[in-house]
Amino acid sequence: MSKSQSIPKETKKPRLNSAFQELMRVHWWMAGCYLILFSTGLFMARLQRGQFLRSELYDFHKSIGVLTMALLTWRILTLLRVWWRKYTKRAPKLSLAWWRIFALHTSLYLFMWAVPITGFLLSNSFRANNVKFFGILLPDIFPENRAMVEIGRSLHFWLAYTFLACISLHMITYWKVVRANWRRWLNFVRKYTSPKKSGES
């Protein structure tokens, strides 16, 4: 086979995998966002009203929550593209393992939607015009209603921790993938933080 014939074959492969690669990029962006959300959420819960930077931290937490919802929309659209390309060629084998993985992922997507929505419920119920996206005021989803504040707070709290439990189960299920990515991350950090050897320019 000539070089001119092999070039189209080589350039075709990235296009076939582009949707999956995009899905993985969104996956890791969202993982980083949720790490920030859980970290700031734990810290915020220990701050007293009126404490220094408390209001700014809440606004930052809400902004990242809004960002995750935008990324979730992008992720779902990309996932549908991946499923279309995959399952139009070959139907899935509906085994017990497949249904178990499907149920876990469906639960994760439901929590990815429900946790930010209950955050909106809590914020909007407490006070109107209370959610900003990095300084940009967003329209309210729910009406101001002080009677719903405690309901919103409880839902946001318990759904967030149930979501965290599902994430832990997800990490255990894909432990080999998590470990491989952790090693790649450590190698990346070592590469750019280790001092250069003597004699290197």
C-alpha cells in the first residue's frame, strides 16, 4: 500500500473517536468542578454569617454549580452522539453487568442534575436574585419562599452526600482507570516540578 493510500486511514481514526474523546474531556472538567464544589461546600458550612469572605465564597460556589449544569448539558449531548455511533452499529448485550453499570451511570446523571437544582431551590427560596454566575445575575428558577428554605437545605445536603457515595462506588467500579489516570497525573507533576539534572541546558 502506498503512503498516499495510508494517509486517509490514519486521519480517519481521530474523527471516529472524537465524540468519545470529547466526552472524556467533559468528564474530567466536571470531576474537577465537583471536587471544588464538595470542598467549598464543606468549608462554607463551618463559617458563621458575616464572617470574612463568606459571601464571596458562596457566590463562587454557586457559580461553579451553574458551570456544572452547563457542562452537564454539553455532556448529555455528547453522550447521545457516542451512543448513536456505538449502538447503531451493534446493539448492547443486555447482561446483568450491563444493567448494573447502566443503573449506576443513570443515578450519577440524576444526581448531577438534582444537586445543583436543589442549590437553586435553597438560594432562590432564601432571597430573590440570589444566584450569580461570576458576577452575572441569573433569573430565578424558584420563587422566594422562606418556608422552603429548610426543605431546600435538607435536600441539597442529603442529595450531595448520596451523590458522593455514588461517585465513590463509581471510582471503585473503575478502579483500574482511576489508578492509571492517577499515575499519569503524578508523572505529569514530576515532569514539570522535578529539578533538572546537572549538565542539562
